[in-house]
Amino acid sequence: MSDKHGTGGRICSAAAVFASYQITEEVLSAAKEDVIFMHPLPAHHGEEVADDVLYSPCSAVFDQAENRMHIQKALLAEMLVD
């Protein structure tokens, strides 16, 4: 069996796996002031991305998800047309 996460075969929680990669305010503070945070959703709130980042003014996550929805609807409409 593969030991992908170096756990000796134990199953890790998502929180443990994402801990080193979580996007937090501290991580964003290293970016330029006009940073825009994007994520394709669904996000693991509090594990993959901190809630304060997800709901911050620099987050375009929900606009991005809405745009994706419209593209998906257009693709579906195109595929269903004879």
C-alpha cells in the first residue's frame, strides 16, 4: 500500500493534509496589496482556505463560481440542441 502522505499507512484527516498548504491571511500578506484570491470551489472551509480569506474583499471565489455556472449552462444547452 502506498504511503503517500508519510503516515506509515494511517489515514490522515483532510485538515492534517491541507495544514501545510492552507491559504491564510498571513500567506496573503506576502502578496501585493491588490491580490485577488480565486478558487474553483468547492473549498474545504477552514482546512484548505481560511474563512477570513474566503469571505474577504480580495476574494473573487463566488464571482468565479457564478461565471463557471453560466459557462456550464451554455455548454449543456449547446450539447442538447439537435
